[in-house]
Amino acid sequence: MDNGDGRRGLGWEVVLGGLLLLSGIVVLLGQALRVDLAGVGWPFFVIVPGVALLGLGLATGGRLGEVWATAGGVVTMAGLVLLFQNATDRFETWAYAWTLVVLVGGGGGRWLLGVVRGRRDLAAGGGRLVLAGLAAFLVFAVFFEVVIGIGGRRYGPAGRYVLPALLILAGLALLGRRLLAGRRR
């Protein structure tokens, strides 16, 4: 299948065949290990369509492929977050896990598409989104878990100082980076 840039990409048959193969393996393992897939593995009903969208994006050329790959990254990451939350019963983490879904998932889809197509602009833009999402996740996780205690855990008096310390370190890192960049000119 032509990607629109003159190169051949994955066909929809390969993407669908791979997903069917992966689904069959998961069901077989569930049967062999006597795992209630409906109770434990329901997030795979989100992950598999996300991977399918991502694969479709990789197999489709042009702007449409970019949109599908980005959407596939978002849906796949939402399924992975749900898988973690279901396994740990920590659904309150949605207060900050959305950063993983929107920024890391979308950026990851764009990054992967850029790498596969050899497009540095897509890979670099996706990589920046992933890094921004991870940074936002870390800041919000510390705020909600340590400062507010959303998960029901209290970290004592030391927990009150973690967020300010992280903010100070981040500020120093940005200022230091700016000062070093100014000296190089």
C-alpha cells in the first residue's frame, strides 16, 4: 500500500491480521491461565482498537494517516491507563493521568509515525509532546498525591515540601539552561 510519499507501507490486511493474532494469543492465555478476561482484561477492548487505529495510521499516507496515528496513540494510552487503574483500583488517578492520554498518547502516535515515515518534523514534534506530557504528569502526580493526598495516603510534613522543591528545581533548570544558551552565542 502506497503511503502517499512513494513508499510502500503496511497494508490493512497486515494490521488486521496482526491484531487478530494478538487477540487470539491473549484469549488463549486467558483460557489456559483461567483468568476472567471480562473482569480483568476489559481495558483491552480499548487498547486493541487503539492499536488498530495506530496501525491504520501507519498504513495510510498523507494527513489522514497522521490523524489516525495520533488518535490511535490517544486511544491506546487511554486503554493502558485503564488497565493500570483496573489492576490497582486507583481510578482517582484520572485527576492527572489525562496528561498521559492526551499528550503522551498523541505525541507517541505522531513520534512513531515520524520514525516509520522518516519524517523528522513529525518525530520531533511528537517527542516534544511526549516530554511535555511526562513532565505535566509528574508535576500533577506530585501535587495530587503528595500535596492533596488524593489516593488517601499522607506523606507527613516532608510531603508539604516536595512540590515547592520540585518547582524550585524546575525553575533553576530553566534559568540555567537559558543562561548557558546565552553564553554560547
